[in-house]
Amino acid sequence: MATIIPDSHKDLLEKPIYATVTTVMPDGQPQSTVVWFDYDGEFVRFNSARGRQKDKNLAANPRVTFMIMEAPFRWIEVRGMVEVITEEGAVDHIESLSRKYTGQGYYGAFNSRTTPEQETRVMYKIRPTKVTTTG
């Protein structure tokens, strides 16, 4: 059963605040990465490229923790399961995230290293199962 994000902290899921996503390595060690994200009212969503470590980790083990901190004493931790891993809409999603966080498009403007033809974007949808808040 999904956990509801409390109204008191929904704003943290809407602002362009960086999050730390933690996945589990094959040897059981946690692996954390700073990511851009959004929330569609049901899923916390983030984006990566196929073949990166978090992509490999989530393919093998869909458990994930998301930590979003606005200030030292105001934060939300979302634990859950990656319910959807999809390439469909992932390029549009990274473009949307880039506009949210940088005010510009991802390919060409923010990221001149790669093009959509050089990497396969993947969108991950996390269904919250436990939420902890402070502040």
C-alpha cells in the first residue's frame, strides 16, 4: 500500500531542491547519488541514463530511499519501491527536469557532452511506502 506524502512537506517535492537517492549495490552496500526529481501526485520520479550504477542497482533491487532536505531541520525521507522503469517519455522528462532546475533545456543548453542519440534515458517511478518528515 502506498504512503501519502503529508501536506506539510509536499512543497519540498515541488521546489527545485536536489535530492539524494540511495540504492543497493550487488554486495549490499548502499550507493547514493544526487538527482533532480519531480512528483506527479502518486510517484516520486527521477531520471538517469541506461547503464549507470543506479540503473543497474534498481534493475536488480527496486528498493530505494529518497532524501530531500531544504534546511538542516526541515526534510522529508521517502522510502519505497521503484514500480516503473521506462524509457518511454524519459527524454521529455529529463528536459522538463532541466528546465525546473536550470531554466534551460537539457540537451545542447545544459548538457553539451551527449545527445539523445548517444544515451538512452530512463525514468524511474517510486511508489512511497514509508515517509518520515522533520520540521
